[in-house]
Amino acid sequence: MKTKSIFIILFLLGAFIWVMPSYSLNFGNILKEVEKSTKPPEKSQPKPEPEKTQQPQQTQQTTNQNGGGGLIGLGNSLGIFDKKTSKLLNQGVNTLKALQPIGYEEEKAIGGRLAAEVFNRYGGAYNDPNLLEYVNLVGQAVADVSSRPDIDYHFAILNTEYPNAFATPGGYVFVSIGLLKMIDNEAQLAGVLAHEVAHIARKHALQTLERSRSLQGISSLTLTVMDKDPGLFDKLIDEVSNVLFTKGLDKNLEFEADKYGREFAYRTGYYPGALGRFIQKLGASKKNQGSIFSSTHPTSGERYRLLNRSSSRYKKASLYPILGNRFKVAMKR
């Protein structure tokens, strides 16, 4: 009786995913969003500088001679730190300033520009509105249960036969028609999309960018900063492009995306072993040799083994659906 109840719940959940409205079904809307994100911020009028008040002579001398105020300046003035220690401490403060998190508006600007580059590099959009709607339904479902459900996600299909998938900051997710043709069921599709959503939810590309040498000495990356220095924005885009399309993210970040992607698909109601099964299939396929996965991701064997080690945490996983027939109907339709 208990097993029967579980199947009824899963069936209703699957039906809900099938009919729920998509937030981003029209490819034109995605392009408009990309356009909006890549549009340079409007020039703002410079704010008048507040009048500087004259500081006491002694305070100015202490600040200038001892490398600034705050605790470090106080330590210097009292003779607690020697010059070498003071220099190291100041360098540490500058490093901390350079690691301030990148805001969402800036993330959208960076991700939108990269999204346009994905379309340019990988065949543009695959023209099938029905299939795009289906991918959006599944993608939005896993995004809604992710660790970052409060941003807008946009899912698109790339017109290339190579099995590729990408995620750019700000909520942009891409899968190629070649990858969709390799997938066997909806649970595998959910796992693949959830892996990409996990990259965005965990801010993996932004973590890499925040460690960039281009941002050294910048306390925070804002639209205003990028507006004042367009060359900086171009340099950051080049760096992230190199990571996403050539070098690949750190292996541990890919493993983390697998772990969280499986979890997000499981929360949605899908069989949690589906992502691992697809990774296995991808590794064994000759098509993978032309895919970006082969050059920018850890080996399929490594990814599958790590997922398999922790698979026991999903009790009664076999009761969760894979929805193979529904996926095949969507692909044929």
C-alpha cells in the first residue's frame, strides 16, 4: 500500500511538471534578455564630491606616515608592527577587498555576453518550439528546487550535433540537439540540466572570476566600474570564455555540479541514478570525442565513480521514475 502511494505521488508530480507554465519558452525572449544584459550601462552624471573637512595636523601626519587608518594604522602609530609586517597586513586587506562577491546585475551582464558567444560558437538556436518548451518545463522544475531558485533561468537548444551543454552566470543554460539525441529518458535530461543549474547556483564561474588577476586592486566589480573601464569588461569576458570553452572549470567544481545536479533532480522526483547512467553512456560514445566534455571535464569514469560512492544515501531510488516514453514522444513530436 505504501509503495502504491509513492507511485501515485510521483505520477502527480510528473503530471505537474508536464503542464506547469514555463518562465522562458520563447527563444526570442532569451535573445532579448541577452541583449538587455550585454547593453552597456547608461552613463551616469558624476556625483558632486562632498566637501572635505580639514583634519587636525597631527592626524594627517599619522595617516600619511603609517599607511592608513584603522587597526593597522593604529598598530603602526603605537610601534606594534614593523614596516615589513605592516606591508604584509596591508596586502592582505587589499586581497580581501578584491574578493568581494560579484552582484547579480553584474553577473547577468557577464552571463548575457557569454550567452551570446555560446550561440555564435555553437550553431545558434535549434528551431523546434515544441522541444524547446519541453526542455524549459524540465529545466525550470529542477531550477525551482535548486539552492538558488530566486533568479530567472533561461534554457535553450543549440543547433550542433556535438553533445555539448553549457551554463553561463546569471541563469543561462544550453544543451545541444546532439546531446538530446543521446539521452534515453526524462530523468537523464533532468540530471544534465540540473548539473548546469548547479554551476549557476553554486556560482562556479564567478568563483573562478573573483580569483582573476584582472580584478586585483578592485574592491568590487560593479556596472559603474565596467562602464568606466570597458577594456576591463572585455578582459573578464575573455578570461571566463577561456575557462568555459577551452580550459574547463576546476575538476572539483565539476564533481560538485554532479553531486548537486543529482540532488536537484532527485528533489524534483526523478530517479537519482539517471545522471550517472548518462555520464557512463557519454564516456563510452565516440561522439564524445568531438564534444567539449572530453576536453573541459574530468573523465566520465572519475565522475561516475564519485557519484556511485554516495548513491546509497538515496533510499528506494528504484521507485523514482525515469519517464522514458514521455521523453521519446517529446523528441519525436
